Amino acid sequence: MTDPQPERRVSLAELREEYRLGGLSEDELDPDPVVLLTRWLEDAVRAGLYDPTAMVLSTVSATGRPSSRMVLCKGLSAEGLDFFTNYSSRKGEELAGQPHVAVVFPWHPLQRQVRVEGIAHKLPEEESDAYFASRPRESQLGAWASPQSKVVESREVLDRRYADAVARFGDGPVARPPYWGGFRITPDTFEFWQGRQGRLHDRFRYRWAPTRDVWQAERLAP
């Protein structure tokens, strides 16, 4: 009986992909980056990407320490990008002190990504109420059960908190917790990235020009 071959360790330096799906040219841009982002988001939905609205949200602490996590974009309009969270979570507390944020949509199967930078502010309570009411009941109860980003002793403690929320609301409607709601990111910068062969990717950055009241687009080197 021969000895099994030792498992070959993966070399991260050897992992690479060539990007050949397409490009992004100046004539494909729109004067309004929200229009282009909407178009690309619809492409991601039609392509069947898992969680196409997922975006990496980066915030900064009072000491300048950055942190990133995935959140879901639940609204996209001329006013900005919306997401919802526990205001007492790490990101909620960091946004209360430093509202500057950055997000990335990582659409790897399409060889695309979009970066957005801007200022986050809380949504009006009626908008948070309306979105909370649209959530599945389990998610509504979970918002009451989870002290997001805080230490919990065990899974059993979390399950008990959920059971307490179930008992509290019974068969009636679940109210929105006062510490839970939405943020809207008002963008001042967008960047659209389309992978190209040989790492000569197409990158276009839009920046808001307040004196001209327009978005200015420019090509960036990859």
C-alpha cells in the first residue's frame, strides 16, 4: 500500500484570474453616476449573483481605526444609498462620531466593482418604521434579541433573548426597536471598475462639483 501523497499547499501568489468579460468606455457612461450604478446593480440581479445588494461598508473610530463589514443596500436613489442597522452597534456608534463612510459593491462574477464615498446620516423615523414593517417577522424579532456587536455569553443566551422577544409580542405586530433604523449615504464620489486583460482595467471616477452643480467624470489609471 502506497503512502498518500502529501497535500500540496495553495500558493496565494500563484492564484490569478484574467479579466476578459468586457470593458467600460467613455460613451457607456451616464452624466449621473446613480443611473450607471442602478444599471450595473440590475445587471448583477439579472446575472443571479448571490446577494447582489451586498456592499462592504467602512467606518472610522474616534481614534482613526477603520473597520469594514458587509451590509445590504436597501435603497438607491438620487438622494443616496440606504442601509439599516442597530444604532448601538460598532458601525452605528462610529457613524455617530464620524459620518464619513466608504462602500464597495464586489461583483466578482461580473469582474466589476463600484466604490462610493460620502456622508451617512440617519433616515427619518417614519422611513425606518416603514422598512422595519416590511421585514420578515423573524428578522423583526431578531432585532430585539440581538445586542449587535456586544459580547454575549453563549448561543443559549441569544436564543433566550429571542424567546423573550417572541413572548413579548405574541401574535401581535412587532414594533421597531428605538435603537434600530436606517442610514442614508449622501455620495460625493463614485468609482466604477471593470476588469480588463493584462490588468489594464477600466476605472472611471465621478466627483461632485458643487460650484457647477454637476458630476465630473474622469478616467483613472488601473
